[in-house]
Amino acid sequence: MAIKMKTMVQLKAKAECPSHSLSNIEIRDLQFAIDEPTERGGSNLGPTPTDTALSALIGCTNVIGHKCAKKLGVDIGHLNIDITCDFDRRGVTLTEEIEVPFVALTQTVIANGAASVEELQTVAREVEKYCPLSKLFVAAGTEVETIWTKA
């Protein structure tokens, strides 16, 4: 008898925030810090909230990329992923409200597996359909470009 996975789950996170910049986050049995760099009055104990958002996109691209590749029978091997993002800081500096703070981002995914360029493009199209973080950025109005290439 197959076990049916839940289609809707509730995600939970909590934090203790001992200063204006430091958030000690707890998710599942994990703990980590989100903080600002010292030049912005933080203690630099972790990535900033905006850095964390980009990191989440990288992590999601990796996980969903491998799931899609496995489903398609494509060997993508290990991935190296880089993101460059144009970020409008006027909102975080309280200069003015910004509708789309992450203006544009380019994500470059380099795969070292046996997949052909065409197979990588097929994986890329599937990731675009299923990656929740990519969908979040796109829905927010960010211009997202993801380039998949072979190592």
C-alpha cells in the first residue's frame, strides 16, 4: 500500500531577536542567525535577510533541479550556482516605498553531469515550473533569468 503524501503542510519558524539586527532563527531542529554587517550596525553573525532570500533561491534551484533531473532521467551531476541581483535599497533605507526591491536577478547554474545542453534546457524548464522560490520572485515582479550550462 502506497503512502499518500500531504498536499498542504504548515511551515513554522520562530526567532529570538536580541538586537535591532540579529534574529536567531529556529526551524525544525536547526538554529541559525540572520544579521546585518557591522558597517550597518549589526554583529555580522549571519547573512542579511536579503542575502538569505537569494540563498534560499539557490538552495531551491539545487533541490528542485535534482528532483526534475531524476524524474526526467537526466544526469546533471553536481551544480555550481551563482546569482547576481540588482537590488533597489531605497525601501530598506526608508527613502521611499519600493514595489519591486529585487529588480532583476540572473542565476547561472553550471552542471558537471553527463546531461547534454538540450537536456539541461529541459531540466531548466521543469525547474521554472516547480521551484517555489523562483515563483515567489517572479510573482513579486523581479525579472528572473536563469542560465543552465555545462561545466
